[in-house]
Amino acid sequence: MKVSAIIPAAGQGTRMVSSTAKQYLLLNGQPILHHTLTAFENCGTIDSVTLVVPQSDLEQARKKWDYPIVKNVIAGGKERQDSVYNGFQAIDADTEIVIVHDGVRPFTTADMISRSIEAAEKYGAAITAIPVSDTIKQADNEKFVTRTLDRSGLWRVQTPQAFQYAVLNEAFQKAVRDSFYGTDEGSLLEHAGKKLKIIMGSELNIKITRPEDLILGEGILSRGNFEGG
């Protein structure tokens, strides 16, 4: 079974309040993206990675990220969905399973990746997520609470997300026709009326988007233990 991964790393990271794009910020002396690519390099279930970077970084990135697992380094688009679609168009047509993973989520594990692939092979599409444990409030525009939501059945979505090639292709094509944009690839499957299987992620599988996330990331690395659920 041929498995191709798409790793979008084309964001500018405005919430990080840094002149350096968040994927290039350092964790334990190495760029965040290095840790992410290393996880995919070492997992043993991925045939190739298509890395999506900002257009302005393209030439330099093709030299810097010349890892054995990285087959393509291409330019991203205006939105994350555009970047992933660019990556999707670049992968081999004989791919059976496509796995998408955030470039700034460096603590995924081989177990999460393999379980995502297995679930996509069986069900067509799978997303990694963790159950909501906090109390969830809904508020109005002035930040006054209007009600407390029932958190049972609510999940916080992560990546990796994995899909049969044909299923994701159909979802992308419908999204293009409808000018629909979702916050993740799972949203595209929902829009296309497809089922999504949830697999358990991990609280350690954090997405590094704010300065405090770097502190958490350093803590995870310092413990030498980030094997997720």
C-alpha cells in the first residue's frame, strides 16, 4: 500500500509575534519542522512526504529540507486548504492513502500515524482527536456567557488526518466547485457528506502557534517522552 504524506508548513505564524515563521523557530536547538519531518522519517509507514512552504522560501527550502523522506517541496497557497490542495496535486497518482499533518505539530508518534492509516484504509477517512475535558461556555460578542455547552461527544481535532486518495480527491473537487473552505481536511469530508472515523490523539500532540507553546514544547522534549495515546 502506497502512503503519501502532505505536510503544510506555509503559514507565517502571526500569533507567534515573531519575524521568523513559526515552523522555523527552534525547539531544543532544531527548527520545529525538523522534529516533524524526523517523526515521519522514522515512523516506517510513509513512502514519501510532500512539504508545502511559503513561495518566498521555496528555493532555500528545497536545499534545507533535503531529507530522504521528502520527495517534493512546493509552494503553498493563500489559505491552508489551498496549500494542502497544492500538495495533493503533487503526490503520485498511484497513492492509496494520503495523510495530512501540520508542520508545526512536532510531537506526533509512529503509533498515531500508523493508526490513522489503518483507520483510513478501513473506513475511508480518519482524523486524530482528543475528547474535550474542559467546561465549554458560549458567549456573545461582548464576551458575556450565554450558556454552557454539553461537552459529551465533543472532540478537539488534531492531525494526522488520513484519507483514501479517491475519497479526499472527491472532497477537494466538491469544495472547489462550491467555493467551500474548511478549517481542516476533515471539514471537506463533512461538506462532501462522507463519514469520518476518530482515532485517539494525545494531549502532548500540540500545535505550536503561540509563544507559550514553545515553552510547552521544550518541556516535552526535556522529558524525552512524547509517546501519545
